[in-house]
Amino acid sequence: MDLVIARPEGLYCPAGDFYIDPWRPVERSVITHAHGDHARTGNQHYLAAAPGEGILRSRLGQDINLQTLAYGERLLHHGVTLSFHPAGHVLGSAQVRLEYGGEVWVASGDYKIEPDGTCAPFEPVRCHTFITESTFGLPIYRWQPQAEIFAEINQWWQANAAVDKTSVLFCYSFGKAQRILHGIDASLGPILTHGAVEPLNRVYRESGVYIPPTIYAGDVKKSDPVMRKALVIAPPSAGGSTWMRRFGDYSDGFASGWMRLRGTRRRRGVDRGFILSDHADWPGLLWAIGQTGAERVMVTHGSVAVLVRHLREQGLDAQGFSTEYGDDEEEATSAEAQSPEVPA
Ligand SMILES: [Zn+2]
Ligand SMILES: [Zn+2]
């Protein structure tokens, strides 16, 4: 019997009678991480890794019925032993390990291999069946070390500041924004943030992750000289909006794994593209899958067909698993678009 099956509500564990990252409201949900397409409102119960509690409550409501487990802590539910293991994707992100009748399954959620200092690094977990994402599951996706990308961002910011131009960097407001803030050289100038970013910065800081001091952009007047030297971190949805009118002369950039694709930057209409992803690249996916020792691999959201074909060629029992997870690199999800722009 399969430990996890696809149901209209989401990935379902029949033995334990719960869902993993359901996309429709259910009684019992197990949440891998707080991105809007994986953690949705309306579930009766939530179970998640403890480091994700602050983010989940800030996004889904302080009053959700949430139980948490430390990474590695085990919970026995209807005979299924469940535990969370770091996925290295965003603060609190976890792979879900399920064990039942000697069978071990791991559902990865979203994951990233390179440790970034803003969340617990990815830990491979041995299993019989591995459910993997495939957001960047094509051989063209091979990330440069993040230090090189941060150096590019620093240089761009410095060059703009030298000619009194504001640097506006668009990125996903949960995870990517904090990773960039953590990784850049904050001594180069003032850092301003959009109202969708600042509440998440606060949760990261409260969790002990170093985020340099930031200024809420809404509090800064257009005439303020601080603008000229500033780096502004804003969600993609702010681009082209009236919110941008507060900046005079500026250069804009976009940080995403999709910047690897020729044409993405131009379509976005931004001056610079920075290739920085919170997901595993092609070698990372293959490495992670290999580390699990799984003979069976279920592939969810992304380049499903290509990864499935490749794994089958390697002799693995691979198949696609249809889900309704979105893409947290591409554009603001509805949840993010709805984030009120309020001072933190
Ligand atoms: Zn995600
Ligand atoms: Zn995802």
C-alpha cells in the first residue's frame, strides 16, 4: 500500500488520515513550509516543524490550530511515525518522513542544497520512496555559488550609489528577501524594505537569524537623500505599481532562478537579473535523490516529465505526481499580492 497518494484535496496519507500541504481545506494538515502554495488557510489542524511557527502564524493567522515538532522529533499517529527534517529552502522548511509497517517515505516539499545561513541546511533522509519537487528539473539549471551572486548584487548597488541612483531589487518577500539581506554587504548603504517584506524580517530576527537593520520604505520621503544610496528590497508585485513613484532615478533588478533563462530579464523589463534560487538546481536534485537511497521517486511540481525520464534511465522507479503547487520563484502568489503594505 502506498503511504502517500494524490487526492483532489492534496497529497494524502491513508494510514495516518492526514494531508501534506493540502490545497483544499482538510481536517489534518502537515505543512512542509509557509510559502502560500504549500501552506493554505482553512485547515482544522496544522502540524509543522517548530522553526516555522512564527512565519506560519504571521501568514495564516495567530489563532490557527498549530502543533509543532523539533527537527528529528518523532510523533506516532495511527501507527504512522512522522518526523520533520530540514529542507534548506526557507525558515522552518521541512521534509516529512513517514514510517509505517517498515516502509519509509519522505515528502520533500521544496528544498535547496546550498546552506545559506537563514535556515537549517538540507539533510538527506534515507527512504524507500522519495517525493521530490522539480521546479528547476532541467539540465540547464546549474547555480553559481551564492557568494558570487551576492558579490554581483553588491557591485551593482555600489555602482548605482556612486551616481546617486536608488537600487530596487525585486524578489520573493518570504525567504529570498531575507536570504539576500543576510548575504549582501550591508555596510554599502541604507537598506529600505517594502511593507510585504518587513514583517517577515521581524520573524527571522526573532528566530535568531541575522538580518541587517532595515528601514520601512514607506517612512522615507522622496526628497530624503538616504534614497540616493539605498538598496530597496521589494516583492515583484511592486514593480510597475504606484508604489515605485517614491523613487526618483533608480535602477531595478530581479533575483530568481528563472533569470537563468535568456529573455526573462527583458520580459520583466528590469535592468539586471541575478540568478539566485531557493530551490535545488539539476545537479542538486539528482544528488539529493541519490542520497536518499530511494528506489522509487515521485516527482511533483516543475519539470516533471524530464526528471522522471532521466531517473528511469538511471534504473529508478519514477513517476509524476500531479499537485497544485505553484512557483515561488516566478511571481507573487495571491497570498503575497494581498499582503497589505503596512509599516512593520
Ligand atoms: Zn517554497
Ligand atoms: Zn513549491
